[in-house]
Amino acid sequence: TGNKTYGIFGNAEKYQDFLINTPFDIILNYGSQIWSTDLSFPILNKIKAKKVLVPLCFPGIDNKLYADYYQKMPDYLKKYDKIIHLSANSKDKTFCDAHSLKNGMIIENGADENEFLREMPNFRAKYGIKTRYFILSVSNHYYLKGHDFILESFKKLKRKDVTMVIIGNRPATFHSFDLGGCYYSCIILSFFKRNFVALDKISRQD
């Protein structure tokens, strides 16, 4: 758990040895500012496999706490065979362009339009949403998804004609300090808070 800036907790050497000595064809680092990627950075030269990074927008690039992290980032990025940007306008793409890196490519983040062209379910009726408007967040109950921020923002909205809907499942593995993340607090809150609905395990069609 953790990252290079806040500290990494666990058997880092065992993980790095696993990356160096396992005969992979390709290693994909998905995300930045996470332990799995941050522990890869100092050993990239020792990894024989092709290396690909999907930075996911460099979330802390404007945070002063990550200044040293991003100062070293160009040297790490040069050691990847490919860097995948999810948008031409993403912060990681802008960062790579500013440092004249040529190993990037864009694979846009999207969804199959056929999923939206089919007949849509009557979501409001099925899940008891009676207000004129509703705000939807589709995100599992990991603390890092910021459900507390969403609910606090909704509270400050102070409108009775809006329902807040969160669709997300309980984390299946250990995360942060709680096996279920914020799942239980969100579900319980939905029983008592007016115009707040927490849904889990609903069909992809819905």
C-alpha cells in the first residue's frame, strides 16, 4: 500500500525481485502515484520485458507535495517502451510534450456506443427516483473515490428537487484501513438520508 511520496508499506524488495526475475513479455503499469508503479521506477533498467505505462492523468502534478516526484518523472518516462495517454488533452500528454518525449501514443478512453443505442431501462421507476433531477456517480466504494466529498457537495447544494445516486460495489480486497471501504456507511446513510440512493450489484444494462 501507499506510494513514493507518502511512504510504501509492505515487502517492496520481494515485489521488485518478482518484476526483475520473472520472464514476462510485457509489464503494464496502470496509474501513477501508486506503489506498484512507484516501485517499478528505480528498477526499470533491470526489467527485461517491454514496459508500458498508463499514467492516468498524473493526479498530483499540481500538488506541491509531489514536486520532487514529478521533477524525476521525465527520466522514468524515457525508460518505457510506450506511454498510453487516454486523451490528447490529458495532463500526462501535456507533460510528455513539454519534455519532448516521443514514446507516447493516444488510446482514447471510451465505451462501446452499442451499449447506449439499445433500449434503455426506466431507471427512475425501477430505483424509486422521484425528483425532477438526479446526479449520478458510478464508482466503487474505495475511499480514494471520494464519496465523502460527493456527499458533502450534495449537502451544500441544498435542493429538494435533486436525488444523489451512487452506483458502486463493495471493495473485495483490503484497501486503506477497512475491508469494505465506505460501502457500509454509504448504504446505511441511504436508508436515512432523503434523496440519496446507494446501489450495488446492478446489471450493466441498468
